[in-house]
Amino acid sequence: MSGIDAPSAPPAAAARMAWIPGGSFAMGSDEFYPEERPVRREAVDGFWIDRHPVTVAEFRRFVRETSYVTVAERAPDAADYPAADPALLVPGSLVFRRPPGRVTLRDPRAWWEYVPGAQWQRPEGPRSDVYTRARHPVTHVAYADAEAYAEWAGRALPTEAEWEYAARGGLDGARFAWGEEMFPHGRPMANTWQGEFPWQNLRIDGYEGTSPVGAFPANGYGLHDMIGNVWEWTCEPFEALMPASPCCAPGTAELDAFPRRVIKGGSHLCAPNYCLRYRPAARQSETIDTSTCHIGFRCVLRPGT
């Protein structure tokens, strides 16, 4: 189905989602990272997609109604992590820690820390909270958490092609979701890192960490935060060779035992000197057991489902 007119949707979905008319587009990029190549024509059918990432408030409602316990709130199974420090086999999640000065970019452990007690309600650890961040994207959600929310909501996670097509906002082949310039007329268009990652954040966009959904302009389809703020899960298996320097989390042989999914969009931690993945074509692999302070998700609804 690819018509301009959207078929009827459930009233609750219609109010919170945007209809994306189907069509074909140039997917990928030959300019940046190997995993984005080659550029190819892809086609998608029409679908609805959330206008913004799932927020803390929306995820809280899901948890209250279902008593769902996220992956970060469960103790890891020692059998899955045979080389892990037993002291770290407790509920927790990966949290970004800004170092005080320059560090080598070859070792993400210089800025990532596994924090016991970190989870969606305690994004920086046990002493943090989300009381003032109800409209921020929910974070510290592993793939299973995103899937569980989508099923509860009667929706699904997007395919990579659906996500990228929606993120482009009708600008087929453009570098960014809003055109070719990162800061058109000097205006920040997304929540990304300005300065020298990971120690110097100039906060030209006004934020350190996540920002409320809708704080930056929508793309041509009326979608907010498709670029920056938080990475977003897709349902797509990641089958290409893994990038040599993933910017999401420390890469280890142990983590490679888990299946991977494609995440898209970049985050508030993406910086020109390290991670140029705040573009529709960019893609990153992430293990399904991973939750961090900069990964979230949004849902799609396909006609007839």
C-alpha cells in the first residue's frame, strides 16, 4: 500500500503517529562507513510511525499496566558471561562517564562504565531519577524491552528500511534528515555532541545528555528526533561485518556471542571527531542484551496488523 491517503488507524495510534506513504528511495551511503555501502534502491509499503521516540512517561505506563521488568533490572546469567567479574553480575546497565581530559579513542572503556542499579528509572545509577525527564526518550532498554513494549501497544519495531525511509523525510539521498548542512544558518537541528568527544561538550545545541522529544525541528514527515538524542532499535538483524570501532559500547568477544540488531539515528554522544552516525543512512550493530543511556526506540504500525 503506497497511496498518499492514509488508511484508517485506531484513534489512539492516529493521534500519536504519522502516516508515511510507501515508495522507493536510495538507501545507504557511499561517503562514510563501510557498513552503509552500497547505495541501493529499496521500496517500502505505507506505514504509521511514532512521531517521536517512546518517552519515559509512555514506558512508565507500560510498566505499571504489565509489571514488566527490564533486562537491566535482572541479574545477568553467569553462563552467558563466563569471563565476567562476578561483582558485575548484578542488575545494571552501561552509563557514559565524561572523562576529565583527552583519552585514546581506541578504548571505549575510557568513557563507558557498567553501573549496578542503572536502569530506565535510574539512568545514571541508583541516586538518579527521571522525575523531570518524563518527556525525554526512555533509555536503558534492551531489544527485548523494546519488543515487549511494541507488542503491548499493538505495534512493532521498524525494519531498517522503514526507519531510514521515514528519517529522510522525503529528501531522497540527502546527507542529513534536513538537507546537506549540519547547521543550516547556524541552527542546531538535532541533539548531538559538539566539541571533542568524549571529554569536551560545548553544548551548542543546549543539551548535555538526552533532550525532551520535540525540542528540535521535525523532518518532512513531521517526525522528531530521528537524528540524534538516542539511537533507536530496529528489528533488522545485523549481518554485515562489525565496524572496527563501534561507538555504542565496548566490543568484546564475549558480547559477540549474542545476536545483533541494527540501531539507527545516532545519539547525543555522536561527534564529528569520533562517530559521524547522526545521519539517516548510518547504521550500527548492537547486541540484543545491551542497554545503555543512549539507546531508545519508536514503534510502527502497518496496515492490516
